Amino acid sequence: MNNSGSGRESAIEVREMAVETMVLDAPSIDAAKVQAADLWKVSAGDLDVKVLDDGKRLFGLLGRKMKLEVSTRYPLMLIQARDFAESVMGQSELGLNASLGDNCIVNLDGEDSAIIIGRHGETLKALEFLTNLIYRSDQTMPKIRFDCGGYRVRREESLVRLAESVAREVIHKHTAISLEPMSSWERRIIHLALQDNVDISTTSEGEEPMRKIVIYPRAGNSERRRRTGKRRF
């Protein structure tokens, strides 16, 4: 299966995001947290501290400074994204809280989940797109992802069903079908769902944010590319 677009996107998305780390001389752990939080523009609660040298041997108990390694608990870009989402939720007067988990996804939870998800997830995707536009300055970094009330799991299941349904139609009609524009995460789900289907191939075509998947019958792809059957899903 021709999955050149998906392979590149997947490699970017699974790359580990690194946390920020700095070494400081400070009189206490709390002082080091305050100093680092001010430099990184984050909350002291987002930081962890490791004591490298307690300073006693050099300075005694009075006026001593400790050598401390301060690091963010999550990648700085994700912390900024979470704080931005919290700000947007507050200004919009939505009953939602933003948090970060081990999956490096910004989770939104609360009574107004349906509002922020929107029709077919459009509002959530718009927030995700805007956040990446603001905070993802390095395009080689993984994209910031959002979830709300388990929407991503439900969306993944829906995309797998869509992929299998359209693949059957492509095989039956012997013509290519293009799906609606999707995010790179959604396109990856489609590619993976169909990667073992020997009767079709998938490609990602177009430019962001209108990039979409086209599913082709395996035989005669070059000829059918010129008469692709368009269909929105």
C-alpha cells in the first residue's frame, strides 16, 4: 500500500517531546521553583526539582546556596497549550477544566464537553489548530493534541468503520474515493485501518488544513487517478 504521507506524519507524531531542564543555584527548592517558573512562564506546580548539591560543605548553614536541577513535568509546549485552553474556557464561560496526562494530550473535561467538541468534532479541532498555530513554532515537533470526554476514542472507532466501508465501495465500484479533509491524526487512523487490505491503497493528498485521504483500488491506480470519484464524508 502506498502510505508515504502517513509514514512521514506518523514518524513526527510519535517522536518523544522533551521536557525543559535547567540547573540553578538557589537558597531553597521553593526559591528555585519560583525562579524557573518565572523564566518559563509556568506555574511552580508544573516543576520538579532534584538536589545536585546541598551546599553545606562549601558555605555552611548560613547563606548557603544549593545546586538544583529544575525540570518541567511535561513538555513546555504542552503546558502552554493547557494554560491557553484554560484561558479560552474561562473567557468563553465554559464549565471545562484542562489537564495533562501521560499520553501528552490536553484533556478537557466538564459539563460543557458537547459544546467544545462541536459537530463532528469541528470546534475541538479548531481549538487544536489554533493552539498549534500559536505554540508549535518548530514544525518538526509533534502536534499538540486535544481530547474531551473520551471523544478521540469514539472518533477513532468511527474512522475505522468509515475506512472499512469506503474501502468496500472502492473495491466494488473499481474507482477511487476521496474523503473529507482531516487532521494528521485522523488520516493516520485511516491509513492504519486499511494497511493490510491488499485490494486498495491509500495516500494523503493536498495541503494543510485541507489535506485528505484518497483510497484507490489496487489495480490500475495510475489510470483511475485521472477519473477519481469525489465524495464527501
